[in-house]
Amino acid sequence: MTSAPFPLPPDSLTNSDITELTAWRHRLHQDPELSGEERDTAARVVAMLLPTAPDRTLTELGGHGVAAIYDGAEPGPTILLRCELDALPIHETGTPPYRSNFPGKGHLCGHDGHMAILAGVARWLSRNRPARGRAVLLFQPAEETGAGAAAVIADPRFVEIAPDLSFALHNMPGVPLGTAALQDGVMNCASRGMKITLTGWTAHASLPESGRSPAPALARLLTDLTALGNALHQSDPDFARVTVTHARLGEPAFGVAPGAAELWATLRTQRDAGMAGLVDKAEAMVRDAADALGLEREITYHDIFRHCENAPEANGILRAALQAEGIETTETDLPMRASEDFGRFADHGPAAMALLGAGDRPALHNPDYDFPDELIAPGARVLIQCLRARLY
């Protein structure tokens, strides 16, 4: 059973709050920092949190993570609300007056907006301390690489904020404004980056037979790995996809037959169990292609994301919070093919994430994407409702 969230007082977040939070979001957008480099962003978060008087603030958590803790008057559960600090290594082509100051870097996934939403919750908490338990606002580093949540959880200080329930929101273009996507079960697919290195030896371009070129193996893997995917929708438990993202053969020289090749591919499945099977198939293909030509091979994995699954208890609270704010929910096109590392917090208690509709605009990670400011207020109110369901 989930308790119904209480209606919020009309002055929970003022027009002045929203104006200031919007301006703060724009400043974050101008100065994006990549995964693992979010030092200045974290410092801005700490400065923003200071007037809200958290009982404790943890910094450099799992890297540059920041966690603000607001204690209740009585014992009770710990509820963690999480957003992300990092931007993307993509050059921004949009033209807002607050566009990125750093070529090749941009807040093109909306993490600046997620931080503004959590900053709104912090302001509300400064005026409405929990009656019981604890509210934890986590500004997590390195979500885009899949390393951040794991690093935060591995930090010895995580025990100080270990949650009984965890919630998060992510903005989502294509989902209409005023609505959200939400379901019990898997919300985000599992994925990982597979880096394949093939090594033979070079030769003069006029005598390629005197060397050992990885070109035939690379050509074979370009098609065979992609063919491991299937035409199933991501809602099917057997969904699988392999996307080649980068390939390199030899050196840019006309006189040298290549002696090395590199191939990057992203493996994607609905669930972690499916990923294990896809990895086995992909590794067997690499082994066969390399062995057929007598090549050395190396496989490494990067940007590893587990699947993200909404637990019924947490999802019920989040659904009720959205309904209390008049936000309709849909399950269309869920789970997302895109991955999220928020699912790791589910190891420590029920967790749930909703996709807050961003309307008709460029897709996430597009070079002209910009978070819609009109999501700041409803996003904050939804997360506040989640807190009120258990801490008030």
C-alpha cells in the first residue's frame, strides 16, 4: 500500500523561486563539464545548497558527487532523490543566449534541468523540514559513462545516505508536455561498449601477402556483429541490438598494408541476463574472425549500464505523485532503449524513475537539444510529493 501524497500549499515554490532556478539552470548550461570532470559544477551545487541549510553535505562522493541530507524530527525512512551533474562531449549547435561556452561540450541531455529541479526541492525542504526520516538530494557524477552511480555506491560514505526508497526524473522529448512515461518493471535497457583490437603485422602495400592484415576480419565483424541484433521491440525480453559506433584500420598511408584494426560497438538488451548471452555470442564471433587469420585479439568493455527497473512500491508512490500534479502517465515505447545507471540504487531499496515529457523538440544528445525550463516547477513538485508520501 502507498499513502496518497498530500496537496502542496500554493506557495511551496514561488514565482521568484522559479525565476532564480531558471537563471541558475542557464548558468549551468553555459559551463558544461564532462563525466568525471564536474568539479566546478559540484562547487556551484554546494553554493546553491548552502542557504537551504542541509543538516549535512557530503562532497567528492564517488568523484565529484554531492549529497545534501535533511533530517526529520523523528526516526523514519531515508528517501533519496537523484539527479546528474555531467554534460556530453558534443558540440552545441543550438543558439540560446546561454549556449555552451566550451566548444565540443554541451548539456544536451538536460542534466542541467535535472539539477534545477532538485535545487527547487532543496528550497522547499529549507521551509518544510521532514517530520520523520531523512531526505537525501544526490547530485551524481558521471552518469553518461555508466560509472557514476557505481562509484557513489562504492564510496565508504554511501552508508550515511543508503536509501530505503529512491526516485529520479528524466526529461524526455517526444513525450508530450504535461505527461510522463512510467511503468512497473524495466524502464531502461542494459548496454555496454565493446572495444575490439585486432593485431597482425604490417607490410609494404605492394606486397600485402608478406604481412597479416586484419582488414578481412574487420569487414566480417562489421556485418556479423550487427546481425546479432533482432527486429524485436525493446518491450520483448529477448530484444537485442548491436550498433557499430567506430572503426579504424591501419594508418593513413598509401604505402603500408594495415597491421592493426579497432572496432567499437554498443551491445544492448532489455535485461542484464540477456546481455550475458549477447556478450558470449559477440566474443565467439571475434574469436572466430581473429583465429581464422592468425590475429591477436583483445576485448575490453566500457560504459557498462545495467538495466533499470522500477519496483512496484516506489513506482506506486511516483505514479501517485504525478497524478497529484495532474500529470497523465503512459507506458508507450517503454522500456527505453537508452540506458541509465540509476538502476544501481535499486540494490539498496525500491527505486523508480519517470520520464517527464519534454514535448516536440530535438532528441536527447542531439547537438541542438535544450532542456525546457517549463519542466522545472512540475518536476520539483512531483519529487516533493514523493517526499511527502513518506516523510510528512
